[in-house]
Amino acid sequence: MWIVQDGLYNGWVGILPLLRKLQEREEEICFNAAIAEVDLKAEREWLTQHGTELSEEEREITERLISLRERLEQPYFELDKTRVPNFASLEPAKRTQLAKKALKQISEERKKLLASIQPIDERHRGRRTAKRRRDSSRRVPSRSQRTLRQNQPKVRQVEKRSRRKETK
């Protein structure tokens, strides 16, 4: 269980999804930068001239790469929440600079998030444990335990029948 108090996270469990989102954003930036580096002009020409010679899977992969590259050339493309028109058409140095800037911003967010983690308050943990102990005396059997108890007499009857057959 995690608790947020005054912007501080009590324990590690609560920040795991947030860290995962930061990682996904970093992967997306790196993926877009990698696709932007690839020049697919030759593949476009080859696909239009010899597309029928490719297998369906090869054609789909090539078409997907081309569409990803075209998306990076759109005027409304956003690199991690920042509008970067024609990202793929920019000079390689400018693309690298923008990608590094976005990655640095995510790194700062991660540092702030990690700095906000506080150890779980032992008093809070003790109260939960004590409450569990009190509740354990009144524990209701689970569905599988109830089913098992209900079926026990039937199992015993079957065992008795099988023993009778063996002795006969």
C-alpha cells in the first residue's frame, strides 16, 4: 500500500507505474529519433516498382516503416509533448539536440519522483498488522475452502465404496 502525503510517496509500490511511464516516454523518443535517421527513399521507389515481388510480411514491414517516417515529417508531430514540425527533415545535429533535451527533461522528472519517496511509517505498518490479527479470528473461509468442505463427505463415501469393491 502506498500513500501520498504532501507530494511525498510512502514506499516504492506507488511509483512503479510512474517510473514505467517515464521509461515508455524515453523509448518513444529514442524510437522516433532512430526512425528519423533512416532514409527510406530507395525503399519507397523499390516498393512502388517491385512491391509485388515481396512477401506480404516484407511489404507490410516496409510500408509500416515508411508511414512511421512520414509521421515524423508532419507539421503537427510532437516529440514528448513538444511540437517539433518536420522532425525527420531537420538536420541530424538539431534532431539529436531535441531528443537529448527531451530525455534530459524526463531524467529530471525521474529524479524528482525518486526524491519524493519516503520510507513506510512503521507505526502505520504496525496498525495494519494488528488489525489483521484481530480480523483473522473472524476469518470467513474462501469459496474454494467451502467447496472443499462440502465435497469432503462425498469423497469419503466414494473411498468407502471403492474399498468395498476391493474386498469383494
